[in-house]
Amino acid sequence: MALKDTSTDGWGIVFAPSISNAESNSIISGMEFRGFLEAHKLLDTPQKFVAHLALHELAHLENGWGQELEYECDRWAFERLDDAL
């Protein structure tokens, strides 16, 4: 989850202490539902999944995109994924 403190202009990304296979599959299925049909193939390791997740949340912060722009955040993250690994 991306968090921004508007009073200090500080920001952060918070991760759950662990993510189960069922949770990651649910998140990836959501991406596929939004149009990223190859998401399971592209995010086939925990490292790729977490990197995409971090980039996705960074997209919210970097671009000022709210929760209604999940597709754009996924696209932004996929465009940068190879460079992040």
C-alpha cells in the first residue's frame, strides 16, 4: 500500500509481512481481469511479483494516481519491471 503524508510531503510503501500463494494468485488474477492477460507468465517468481508490486505502489505516489487508476499503475510497473530486476 502506498501512503502519503500531505502535512509533511513524506511517503512510504507498506508491505504485508507475508503474502500467501492464494493472495498473490488473487492479485495476479485481478491484473489479468484488467487486461494484462500474460500477468501469470510475467510474474512467475516471487522476486518478479514483489518487484511489480513495489513498482505498482510507486506509480501511485510518483504520478499522484488514486485507487481508480489500477490499470495505469499496473502498466507503469510492467514497463519498468525488467529494469528493476
